[in-house]
Amino acid sequence: DFMLHILDAEPSLSPSPIPKPVRSFKGHIRSITGIAIIERGKNVLSSGRDGTVRLWDVANATQIRMMGSQSYSAINAMAFGKSSQQKEDASTLDEREVGTADKLVFLALQSGEVEALDLASKSSIFHSNVNSGPLVAAAYDTSSSLLAAGSTNGIITVFDVRSLNHPLCAFRRNAASITGLSFIPSSSGADPELAIATADGLPFVARVRPNGPEVAAELAGGGDCEPNRVLEVDSAGNVWIGGDENILRVY
């Protein structure tokens, strides 16, 4: 129904199979492809294939503002995080906004472009065609300022967001579409590694620097190599992968 719903994180033990949303947000006119909870949860950000990014006020379930991608190209994935350079500018903020002043949003677009939005100024600060086909996955690591975008052609392009005009590198293991990207934090202070989920069901971990790009680990799960559909990295550095085999694996 193109709506965004907030569910209770600690539902009751009710036998009802369908949890009732605590809040529902209506505005997107095509599928929602990305969400982010901002700081203390008073604001929520969403992206969709209608080419829009929308900022929501949770308390009143209302839209604060809407921002469009370049030519309203469908947004297939969104990455969100704190800027290492932007300074807060309270003059541009709506009174309902909490924690948005120093945040950046990165969009993976159907047009093959990667775009950066500054939530403080509510404007696009960068967009570029990475020449790798439609982009369908994105990940951003604030500590290293690294941004990764993955395409339907299996190409992964990595940027340093402090110098977006020149990608650090682009690599591909095979032609299988990228279905998920997430950085794995490093405990030693080195650059994070990049966990990669793929449509061929052969997820892996890549190291970008200093000797990369190179494969750092294979996340072999057995089975029939069913496509991966979701990939997340938790705060402990565990990689969670789920796919068409209906099994959730943790590495």
C-alpha cells in the first residue's frame, strides 16, 4: 500500500498473527525501498521508487518535508549517516526536526547515478553516473567516510565522501546483481571491510584498502546458492544474511 509503518519492538504475547502499527505514514506513491530512524526516533526518513526522500514526524505521523532525486529517478536503496564535515545550521530546520542538521543521505538510483543529499540544507550536494548499470544497493560508514554502491551488473563502486568526484575503486567478482551492502567496523582503527550479498547466493567480504579491492572472506552457507535478499551488520560486527532458501545465517 506504499505506506510506512512503525511496529512495537516488544509486542504483547497476543495470539493475533498481525501486529497493529503504532504509527503509519502515507505519502509515497510507489514502493518504499529504504528507511532510517534518526537519533532518538522523533524523526524517520524513507526513500521510494517514486524518486522521493521523505522526512516524517513520528509523534504526529505527518510529513515534515519531501526531497526528490535527480529527475525523480527511482531510488532503489538509501544509505544514511553523520557527516564528517557538515556543520549544523539550525536556521534551515523545521521545529519538528531532531538530529537532522549534521546528516547525509546517499541514494542508489535506477538511472545508474549515485546522489548525496544534505539534510541540513535540504539540497543535493553531489550526483554522478558511475557507469555500472542501475544501482540497487548502498552502504555508508561514517568513521571512514566510505560510501559503496552496488549495481545490477555486479559492479561495486567505492567513494571517499570527502572527495566524491573521483571514486576510490570499482570492482566486480562476477555479473550477479548486488543485493545488499554493509560495512563491518574494524576494532583496530583500520578501514572497515565490506560485506556483500549477491543474487547468485555467494556472499563475500571485500577489503578495499590498503591492498584492495580483494576478497577477504567467503560467506559460504551451503544449500543451492539461492539468491540473497537482505544483509545487515550488527554492532558486534556479526553479518546477517537471508534469502530465498528461507534461512537466516549469521557470520
